[in-house]
Amino acid sequence: MSGAEDENNSVTSEHQQQADIFKNNHDLIGVPGIIEAQKHEIEKKKLELRMENEHYLRAHPEISTLISLFVKKVLDERPDHILKFAGSFFDRAELKKIIEETIEKDKEESHRNRYLNDLMQGKAPSE
């Protein structure tokens, strides 16, 4: 055998060994579908978790405001030590008040935007 053939056989053998690692032993003894059932169950659990997370985030809009404020502050100040900056940002006594004020301001801005949008579309503004 030439050197190239030896190398090709070696590569093929490596690929076969890697493929063998991922074989389902149940498939080998004639019980197909175990892995597919597991995959289906994992996908189902992932979907359930996403739905739970979405529900939680909708129930707690302050999370989105908190993250948005933090990112805005980081981009405005561009600190060299972000973890230290994050620690001081999230450890402030007035953070709750700042978040509540920002949520209220966002609601007012949203209301104003709806009002202006209604005016531009010729609709009677909803008050």
C-alpha cells in the first residue's frame, strides 16, 4: 500500500471510531427509536421551558427595563472593568426607584406615541 492509501484508511478508521461513539446500543439490538423518542422529549421540555420563561418575563417587565438601563449605561460610560461596574450598578439603593420611574416614563412615551400615530392617521385620538 502507498502512503496515501494508508493515510486514507487511517482517516476512514478514525471517522468510523467517532461514528461508533454516537451509536445507540438499543438500535444495535433491534429496538429502534429510543434516541428519537428522547430527542422528542427534550424538544418538548425545551419548548415548555421557553413558554415558562416568556410567561415570567411578561409578568415582570422590570427585568427588561433593568437590562436595557444597564446596557445603555455601559455603552454610555464604556467602563474598563465591566464586572466591577455591574456590581456597583446593581448594588445601588436607588435602583428600584430608577426602574419604577423608567417604566412610568416608558408608559407615558408609549401613550404619547399612540396619540401622535392616531393623529397622523387621521383617527380620533384615544385619551
